[in-house]
Amino acid sequence: MTESTVTIIGWLGFIFCTVAYLLLNLKVLRFDHPIYQSLNVIGGVGLVISAFYFDDTPNLAANGVWVLIALFGVARYSKALSRSRRKDHVRNA
């Protein structure tokens, strides 16, 4: 990857994370909404790629943790959704 490509990936990561946070504060999205968590995962990965490329260890650590937290949120939401669908299926059967 070229430096320009990595810089663009980093800026896109910044934009995704910032838009997610803005939508959360505007109450357009909730913290447990899959779109909010997905924006955080995508944005965090972009920032991790940029931090890794430019050897920015503190930024790499911070955004790596950010991605892990967002992935935890996605997994938790998916599990709850699966449970809810099973309950609905049992009720409708």
C-alpha cells in the first residue's frame, strides 16, 4: 500500500467513527444499534491500519481496543437478535 492510500484509509476511519458518535449524540442511533457498532468497527479498523503503517503505537492500541469493544457490541446485538427470533418462532409455531 502507498502512503497516500493509507492516509485515505485513516481519514475514512476518522470519518466513520466521528459520524457514528455524532449520530449517537443526535439520538439518530442508539449505542446498541448495529449500524452504530458497524460504523465503529469499520472506522476503527481504518484507524488501526493507518496507525500500524505509520508506527503510531499509542493510536494503534487505542483504536485496536475501540475495534474490540465495537465487535463485542456487534456480537452481543447478534446474540440478542437470535434469541428474540427463536422466541418469536416458538410463539408463532
